[in-house]
Amino acid sequence: MSWRILAWSGLGCVALLLAIGGAWLFLLPGSPVRGTAPAISREESEATLAALKPPKRQRPLIAIVGINDMSETTDYLMPYGILARADVADVLTLATQPGPVTLYPALKVQPHATIAQFDAAHPDGADYVIVPAMTREDDAVALEWIKAQAAKGAIIIGVCVGAKVVANAGLLDGKRATTHWYSVRDLQKHSAIRYVADRRLVVDRGVATTTGITASMPMALTLIEAIAGRAKAEAVARDIGLAEWDARHRSDAFRFTRPFALTAIANTLAFWSPEQLGIALTPGIDEVSLALIADAWSRTYRSRALTFAATADAQPSRGGLGILPDRVAADWPAKHTLPATVALPPAKALDQTLVAIDARYGPRTADFVAMQLEYPR
């Protein structure tokens, strides 16, 4: 008798959980809102550029800082790659501790220096500090260093959920800000922060924040325009394949929806068939296209992008950053080798990647990835 009671109790618990889960899914909104993002006035654009003018040097010094264990892939690499190719500033990637930076959800790199080495070489501090998303948003070493740089007059730029790191450093109190759509509620828990919707980039008194992952692309171009003028920004924009880069954004197009949740559940349940997809790591590889491709494929919940090379040595990227291969291999199985889209301009590489994800896993997974990247399609 007791086993029957236990069995029926177990079935009852399962049924209750399924009912709760079904109700939760039913209450989620359907497809996200579509439409045109509101225009940005000329006055607002000019104010943004003025607020981002170099605070110290004619040729600015830009530091991109991350913790060694899990800083976001595109947040860390895309600003570096775009700013390095512009050649309007000295750009350095930093880590809080010695050793490589393991990025998430993919790639591993050798930073130029630690924050201690940077401080010894540049006691006056940076002109700009770019803060990516980090798995530990309360890392004490990172927070203290970011606060110290702000005190030395650096403009702090929180990319994506890097805004939460900046908030935890106390630098967003009383200021306007934005962040990745998934973390807006977390940002709003800070009562002193005023969230701004419908803007990919918000600047307020020495601190800038952006929306989701791909927002670091227009952010970097805006920074180039503030440093070196419109013509230079236009040239770099053509090089990376981006036609527009102002702050326009439709926030309600990015939200936690029923299709998003169902795709996450379905792809997670397909745990028995995860794919390890290889990207050949070669000298001079475009770190921006690589970051976008590896990031996108590693967010499907069906696959993970891995780099491979013939040796374990770090391969220099287009911008001179050392990228460490995940696997030492001369080649990769053909059906699990990703298309050679790293040779395309970054924006086109991402577009082609989403098309390839659609073809491999279906349109819902492609939309699921684009939503995570906060990339308008």
C-alpha cells in the first residue's frame, strides 16, 4: 500500500509542476513587438558625442578590463577589434590577475597586461575604461580598480550587463543608464539609477552604458566619432559592414517571450546531441567576426563553438591580440566545421551566422540567439 501512496504522490507532484509550468508559459507574452525604433534627434546625438570627447589625451588611452574567469566574449573582443582597426587611440585589454582570460560562452585570450601592470605604466589612468559583462559582477578587485580609474578622470563604459558591474561600483547612482533587456529589472533594483528605454547607448556625467551584446558595435563607432570625427567613423563602419550606428533602439522588441522560453527548454532537453563546432584559428583572424560567430553558435543551447590550431601557441588576431586555441588539431570533421565567415566584415559575418543557425536548427533557434545578442533582425 505504501508504495502506491508514494507513486500517486509522485505523480501528483509532477502534475502540479507541469500545471504551474504550463500556466507560467501561458502568461508569457507571445512574439516580440515589431516596428521601427524611434529616431534620435540631432541635438541628442551631438550631446552624446560631446559627452564622450577624450577627457585627457589628444590620442586617448582605452583600457578594456575583464576578470580572468568568464568575461563575456563579444563585450570584451568587439570593442577592442573595432577600436584597434580605427587606430585613433591606444587600446589595451586587461585582466584583474595574471594569465589568460577565459571568455564566455567561447574563446580564450591573452590580455596585454594585468591591471597592476597597467597602473605601473600609466599612473594617470586611462581616458576610457570599457567594462564587459562578467560572471562575478561583484568582484572586489575589478570594482575597486574601476572606481579608481573613474576617480582619475576616466570615462567608464559598461557594455551590456557590464552596466551591473558599473552599478555595483557605485558609479551609476543618480544617473541615467541602460543594460541588456534580460537584466533591466536587476538594474532597476538600484533605486538611485534611472533606466532609459529605447536607447542603445546612454551617457550621463562620465559614465556610459549600452543595451545587449551587439550594442558594443555602435558604441565603438560612436566613440570613434567622438575622438576622430564623423568621416573616420564612417570609414570604420564601412569596414565592419554597418550602415548606421546611432543610439536608436526599440526596447519592447527584446523581451522574455513564450517562443524564447520554449526554445530554451526544447534545446536544453536535446542534451544527448550537443555539437562541438570547430573554427580554424589562423594568424591575422578578425577578432570581431570570430567573437560574434563563436558567441552566436555557443548560445543555441545545441552547440558550442571551439577554435582549433595545429599548435597550442596563441595566434595573433588582426588587431594583435593573442587568441589561444581550444583544441590542438590539424583539422576538424567536415560536418562539424563552421563556414569560413570569419573572413567577412563582422556585421555580415553575424548575419550569415544567423542564417546558418536557421538552416541547422530552425528559425526559432536563430531568433533565440538574436534575442540573446539583442541584435535586430
